[in-house]
Amino acid sequence: MSRPVARAGIAAAILFAFTGLGVLAIPAVLPSWHVAWLVKPLIGVEVRPFHAEYLSFASGADLAVSIALDAIGIGAVAFYLDHCVIDQPLWAVVAGWGLLLGGFATLTLQDAVGTSRMTFIDIDHYWWPLGLVLIVIGATVILVSWWRAPELFSPHLSRRTVLALVPVVAIIVFARQSSMAPTVTLALCALIVSMALTAGSWMAGRSSGQSGGERDPA
């Protein structure tokens, strides 16, 4: 196991312990349909009665697809950390990779538990599952760290390429949140992940060839 994977995994496990506790505890103490505002009236925590349409699945098969999406996200992040990341500062490990992995794990827990009441982050009266919010924050911090120190990522992608990844992250997030059929969402995310990993491997091989066949530092 590489150092970036180990550090991010530890951070994700610690963060998931808190978010997992919140997923189980918040519905027990916060009344349904009640918003506990953190920044009124923009950001709050809300508990809603569980309905299938909130999480875009209605059957056991759709639930399995939803959990598979989270597993693909965790696997893709771990693969990227192990193959394409040299090192990261502590703030990027915790607030970036840790939140990203912890968010996928939190989504999986929310999907698997399926309690009668679900925890959402209320952003200007739009409901976002807790895990999805963590994923968005983590991805944003990772992009910032990539922008500030591209030399820590291998292959070394230009800042324009990094900015091009923003729509990719947005597609995955909104597909996960939309009412699109879970099987279609799974196929879309699997395609995006495979294309991104293929492009990264191709660029790594090209970079190695241009450097005279020296092994990539990652």
C-alpha cells in the first residue's frame, strides 16, 4: 500500500466514524421535516421521512446498483492515489481525499441502512444526502491542491486539463442526485471512470517514453 493511500484511508476512516454516527444518530434526535439551520437560511441539517425517490432507487436491484456506484468511486479513488499521486499536504489529505473517500462510504451506509428517516444537508432548500456533500467538498479541495502543486501528481497534467475535469465531477454528482435510472447512472459513471483511468495510463506511458524509459516516480 502506497503512502498516499494509507494516509487518505486513515483520514477517511476517522471522518467516516463521525459521519456514520451522524447518519444513525441525527434522525433519532431531530424531528422529521425540521431544519436545524447552521447558516440560516442557506445551510442546515434536515431529516426527511424515507422515500425511494429521494435516493433514486425503489427496488433491491436498484439498491445494489446504488451501492455499486459508491464502490466504484472508492475503488477509482484508491487506484488513482496508488498510481498517480506522489504525496499530498496534510490539509489535502484530510479535507480532500479523506472527505472524498469518507463521502462515498457515508453514501453506502445511507443506502444500506435505509432507515425510515434520512439525513440531508439543506442548501437553500435543496436536499443533498450527507455523503454527497462530503464528496463535493473533497473533490473541490483536491482540485485546489492540484492547481497549487501539480508536481505532486503523476502524470503531471496541465491546469487546463485539471479544469476540464470539473464537468466530469459535476456529471457524476448530478447523475447520482438525479432521477435518472440507477442502471444508466452506473453505466455512465463506469464509462467516465474507465476513460479517466485509461487517459491517465496513456499519459504516464507517454511521459515515461519521453524521459528515456525511466520509471515514473509514482
